[in-house]
Amino acid sequence: MPKSLKQLLDQVNGEAGFDVPSNYIGSTDPNIVQLVAIANRCAVLLRDLHLQFLVKQANIPMTNGMPTEDSRIFSFPLPDDYYCLVPDTTYQFGRIDPAQLPTPASTWAYLKSRSGPEGLRVRDRIIGDRLYVFSPDATQSQQFEYISKNPVVTLVPATSFAGQAGVYQGHETFTTDTDVWLLDDALIELEIIWRYKLAKGLDSAQDKENSRLYQNELRGRDAGAQIVYPPGLWPWPGFEPYTNLWVQ
């Protein structure tokens, strides 16, 4: 079950042998302020592991795009919580060939230098916080997977109507003791422990190694592993075991 910031840091303090305070966010104790700062740093760093729990699906209709200086190129807003693209997941609805996102800068410059529409393939680039599309088809939509920038959520209680459910609001870092960490609990606890001990001048080498080992195990569980097919097994019959040699 996902833990709140207080539950995470209570575990960290208890495991590291430090006192467990009554609260964290808003504390004036410099040690607690430092611990919260480290926790927020870890939240941002661990987001870059690109774990499946933060993978979201975007669907952007190719209508009402913002025109650019090139009449063939229009830009569209990305999802509010967009952090980075999951490579090779971009398609335009109704087309069997994948869209090219990102289109290489050299290819993009070449398309802009030509006259007329492209038409052969959907070409996209992400510049700033917008999706730029070359000759978009207004009847279609762009779909792709992306990593959310928000590994932390806050439950915002409903106030408009009695009995209405509250909503979760995403954040990049912790803002209250009750904020919930969406990813694996041990992942951030182990990361905070070694960084906090290091900041206090304590031996943190083994704690750091424990964190790295756990990250590797978690990545394996999160992404799965390629299957090695034994000889003669359909659909890859042969005399030697087979596995995909492409780097994923």
C-alpha cells in the first residue's frame, strides 16, 4: 500500500536510529528540514527510473492547433503532467505506420525547406511544452505514451456537495505530511537513508549499495524480462536458444 511522507520518513528514522518526530513538513528542526529536502530530491531523481506506474497515455486531437511561422506546422499542448516521452509509442489514429516522434532535427529542417505537404509519414517534434506536427490531419488524433512528472499525490477533499468524492492532485515533490508516494515504498526509503546518513557524515556505503541493488531488482520486476526460447520451440524453431538481441 502506498505510504504517506510521514510513514516513509518514520521508517527511515526508525531504521537509521534517529528520533521520530511528530511532523515533518513545517518543522523548524534543521535536521527534519534537511530530511524533507533529501526526500524531495529523491522523489525527483527516482522519477527518472521510468517505472511503469508513471506511464500515461496521451490522446491529442489534431484540431485547433496553434499556427506557426510555417503554414504547414501546427503546435498542440502536451498533457499537464508530461515529463518525457516513452520512445516508439507514437501513432496517429487510423494509420498502421508509427509517427516519427521525435523527428530528427536534420529531417525536420529538410521538411521545412521543401514546399508543399509531407503526407508520407506523420512527423512530430516536442519543443518546449508543445507538440509540433508537420501537416496535421484535423480528422485524426495523435496517441503516445509518456512518463508523468508527478510521483506524489495529495488528496483534495470535495467541498461542493455532500458525499462527493475527493480528487487526487499530482505533485513533483512532497508538500504535506499526508502526501502519498505513488511508486515503490522501499525504493525511496532506501534512497533517503543513504543520502541522509551521508549528509550527517555517517558511513553510508552499504546503504547506498543496498539501494542500488534494490533498484536493479525493481527494474527487472517492473519491465519484465525477455524470454529465452529453447531449441525447437514454436514460433522460433532452431538448434540454439533464441533471444532478442536489440537493446530495449
